[in-house]
Amino acid sequence: MIELRNRVVQVSSFGDPERLEVIDAPLPTAGRGEVRVRVIASSLNYTEVLIRRHLYPQTMRLRPPFVMGYDVVGIIDQLGEDVHDFQIGDRVADMTVVGSNADYRTLRANDVARVPIDVDAAEAATLILSWTTAYQLLHRAARVQPGQRVLVHGAAGAVGQALLILGRLAGLELWGTVRGEHMVLVRELGATPIDCEHEDFTRVVSGGFDVVVDGIGEDGYRRSYGALKPGGLLCAIGFSASVQAQRGMFPILMEIARLYLWRLLPSGKRARFYSVNAMRARHPTWFKDDLERLFELLATRAIRPRVAERISFNEVTEAHRRLEAGGLEGKLVLCPDLAPRSVNAATEAQGRPIRLHRPPSRTAHRKTAVEAQGMSRANVIRPMRAGPANSDSSLSGFSA
């Protein structure tokens, strides 16, 4: 009998990517109400830079060492007691925040979403955090209506691209701020690009935007708030500008707190900080419903998320450097079954046929973006289940 191995990506201490290490850990066992999965894909998100640097409020109480990994797609290989709705071999997904950069992990059966058997696991993993965040921003938080004008900061990022594609399907007028090299990408995703280094986004639209989504937080979100029309909504979802400036947690929290004071101003403009985790805690069924809806769209190829690269365990440290540097047009996805590149190279040198997990070319990526926009909205966005209106408290917290 082959002994199962459980490699994990562990952060040994808070700090730079060199604090990550791949170690062998004990094999977990599914407890009551749990399933154990063999991990087949776990995407790397910018949020994990914050977790590694001890700047993510929702993991502030964690102390190293702990296992990284915000999301997971896996195959159930063990059922705990009182689990009746799943069987061994089912493909499932979950948002875990930590613990999923591993060969095996356990999940609460009540939390997992089903993954269609015919979808690519790496593409499915990209939807769990970024696309669910985008979907809920548009349809749960902002409750957008066709024809509204929406500005997305960092539009070439994972959440930004998802917002543009889903926003186009919802009939919105879209603008996206990016660096010059990503202008073509944003245009092909159906939005009007704004060069963030040379254009003033506050002067682009006369009268202001209905919704601004800001995960950068330049100038403490002031200019984004100023770009709104009267009655418009600013959804802050991150603070990457403060992270890049290596600011501490306290000044970041003060900037976020100021968002809630702006609602007292007479302009009628609104501002709030969206957190996918806070919304999931308040409305747990929404997360699973929205994620499974996105999996359906992926299965029909109505949406086609970008996978920048599939990586093995020995590439995680370099992947974190790339995450922190920015500029990626898709997600990096850890695939535990993928052989290290040195092994792939050696096998190729020996002339043995192997299947490499390479991402589609840049041209192919852009072709799929255009194809996604050709889908009929009637075939893509279904009516949402009725739910209570979101109060400010339901959106409080911190973004993924």
C-alpha cells in the first residue's frame, strides 16, 4: 500500500516570500460532518500577500507556523460521520482563507459547493474568491441596474477582470483604470480603459459614476469618493496602495473607518467596505448559491477566467514574488499533482511524451475574453433569489 504524502506550504514567520516553506505534514482525517479532499487546485491571491505580511485583519490572530491557501478545489477521498449528501469521488470547492496549499485537507461538508465534473479545476479555483467577490459586489452589495455607470480600479487584476465581464453581462457602462500596457485588455473586455498614470479618472464622466469599486485606496479613497454622482456608491475592497507603501495596520484601519463617516455628508453619496467573508458569515447560503451559479457559467463557457500559470509546490515562493510585484493578467494556481519544472525538463530531455499544464497564450486569453462578451445576458444572468436588503453592517469587514 502506498503511504499518502501531505505536502503543505507553510509560513514560518511573517514577512517576505522567503518565509514560505514546503514541508511534509501529518495527513488529516475527516471528523464528524467533514470530508477530506485530495487537493487538485488552489489559486494564489493577492490577499495572501497581506496574510503573509501580517496585514490581513481576518487572520491577525494567527501566529506562524500555519498553512497558506485561500481556496480549494478537490476530490473527496474520505467521509466523516454524519455526512450523507456526498460520496467519495465527488468534486467540491470551498473558500478556506488559510490551509489549502496542501495535498490533502478537511472541509465542513455543509460549507462546500459542488464542482461540475467537466470544468477545468484550475479555472474553477479562480472563481472561488475573485469572481464570487465580483458577482456579490455587483448583485448583492451595489444591486446594479442595466445602464448604470461603473468605474473599476485595477481593472486588469483578477477581481477587476471579473467585474468587467460580469458587469458587461449585466448591461452596465464600464470604465477601468489600468497601466498603459493593459489598456488593450480592458478594451477587449468591453470597458473603456483609463490610463491611471496619465489620465484623471475624476474627469472622465460628466456627472460622476453610479458605482466605483476601489481595491487600491490611493489617497485614502478620497478621489474615488469624489468621482461619484450624488447618491452614488463607493465599494472599497482593498488597500494595495498602503501595502505597497508598507504602511502599518493602524493607519489603514483609520482610512477604512473614515468611509463610514462620509455617509454623514450632505451629498447623499455612500461608501462602505465590502468583505466576501463578512457577507458569507451573515448570509451563508448566498456564497454557495453564487459560487455554484458561477460554476454553471464556467461549464457552459459563458465565462472564461484567465489562468496565468499552473505551478507546482517548488514554485510557490517565486509565485508570491510575482503576486507582490503585480502586473499579472490572470491567476497563478497551485496544482499539487503537477510535477516540478525541473522534472518536466528532465523528462522532455529524455524524449518521453508528457502533458505540461501550460496556460493558453496571451492571444488565446484575449480571444476568450471577447468570446465571453458575445454571450446573451438572458442566457447568463439568472434572477437572484430574494433576500433581505444589505445593511451597512452586512458589508462591514475586510475585503478578500
